[in-house]
Amino acid sequence: MNATDNRSGAGSDAADRHLPVLLQRCVDLLAPALAEPGSVLVDCTLGMGGHTEAVLEQLPAARVIGIDRDPQALALAGARLARFGDRFTPVHAVYDEITQVVDEYAGGAVQGVLMDLGVSSLQLDETDRGFAYAQDAPLDMRMDSTQELTAADVLNTYDERDLARILREYGEERFAGKIARAIVRRRAEREWDRSGELVDLLRAVIPAATRKTGGHPGKRTFQALRIEVNGELEVLERAVPAAIEALAVDGRIVVESYQSLEDRIVKRAIAQGTTSSAPPGLPVEPETHRPYLEALTRGAEEADAAELERNPRSASVRLRAARRLRPTPEHLLNRTSTHHTAKEDRR
């Protein structure tokens, strides 16, 4: 984790390469918490800086700490946001490190947190990153190019059982076992290294009738590999509770998810905070069991027709937001800590 120079040059203009999803809705939800001088937003998924730019332009009292694991995205966003000077601080980190980032760069609780999850436009559009199944590329899929594990490593080294589990759990792929067997059988002849070859295998393995109604045959497998390579769900499981704990009272969190596995994690974390933890049947709800979050959206909001026309990549977005009412009760903090410790022990 380290701060980066926000004057870094970049060959392309980030504003021309990315159209933020539900941009104004995100700003409007965050605005009441960022009106006072010195208020701080942590943009946990900075990307190319579109959401952060809108916050800095529309909310002049706020400053933004932008986190991203992708050095290329940080360089592009840094060039785009350099005009805001010290109101913007870019940090190279994974967003489950939000506690450390806030301690180091905010010096205390913050007023806003934004998460725009999933793969970024930059990563999809850069052919050599291997995220897009529509283009032949090296099987990379690393959001942070400084890490070691790639999609090719997963395909070439994981056993058939683990491959099937990843495809089933992370891709919700009906034919996970069949695909895993075919992957292992093919690598006995030649190692995996190109995404086009994987798409060809998927077209051959997945029944034609399913391909007619289930979308591109590579969609679920590519999603599963990307999640595994980047540890996305494990990171999110840690990051959402940590982000809520980083919020000051009256602070707000806004999260945009793009697939059901992400949205389920976000929904669960917010539901814990918006629901009484008192045992059922008590005549009076103890103060320590009252909700510590207030939901700002009714369920998950989706893109409307105008947003879909403007930005087709918003089709799958699910937006949830909440406001902190009071500190998290101690007994719930302990429960969260125990949950994560147990999860770590099972690895």
C-alpha cells in the first residue's frame, strides 16, 4: 500500500475511455455527508476516476482518497485528477485495506465510502489483459499486474475438482464438471495460454441449445477465473464491514455491484446494520441492539432506460446505499471478527 504521485502522466485521456455507471445518483447519495469542509470520501475502486472527478467538481468541501490495485488505472486517474491538487490522494492498495488507508491518509473516520465493483472498463478494453472473452489475448486477468497468479496458472495447475468448484461457485456454471474435465484433458497435450482457445473449448463443451439462451458461452467461465485470480469475493467479504466501520456517524456508503455473488455480500452487510439484533419477543428493545445503519435505497436500485441507453454496461448494476446512525455495538463487532477469523482458519 502506497500513495502515488497524482501528477503521473498517461498517454490516453481517462475521461474518454470510461463512462461511470449511475454517476449522478452516486454523487447525490453521498452529497449530504460531504458538505462540510474537511469531509473525506474513500473511493475504494478508483478506476479511471470518473466518480471521484464528479465528487470533486460538485462537492467543493470534500477531498477524496482513491484506492486501486491497478497501477495503470492509478496513472490514468492521477493525470485526470491532477487539477484538484491535494484534494485528491491516490493510493495503490486493495480495498480490503481500507482500515489502514483511512488511518494513514484520513487520520480518523471518514464521511463517505464508494465501491464500484467488478472489472473496470479499462481492464475490459485493454486486449492484452485477457478479461474480455470476445477478444483473443493472453490468459492473464490480473487487476494488479504486480501479483503473480494469472488465469493461465489457474487453468494449468489447479486440479479438476478445484476447477469445477471455482466454475460452479464463482461462475454459477451448470456445466462446471464437464468444462473442468475438458480443461484438464486439453492441458495434458498443451498448456493453456490464450483466451481464444478457451472460448473455442467452451463452445465445443457447452450444448448448443444452452448457448442459444444463456448468452456467450465464455461469460460464466471468464467471470469465475477473474474472481479466483483476484480473490474478489474474499476481498469484498472483508472490505464491506471494514468500510462501514471506517464511517463516522452520519457517514454514507454507496456500493455498485454487477453480479449476484457481489450483491449478496453487500446486502448481507447492510442488512446486519439495518436490523435489530435483539432476541425476538423482548418487550423493550435494548439500546445496544438497535440498528446502526439506515438504508438509503429500497432494496437494490437498477439502471433506468435513460441510463441503459447512455451506458449499456449499466445493464447488470445493483446499487445499495446506507447511512451510519451510531457506532456498531460491541457484540456485533465481535461477531464479525469471529466470522472472519473462522474463515481464515478454514483456508
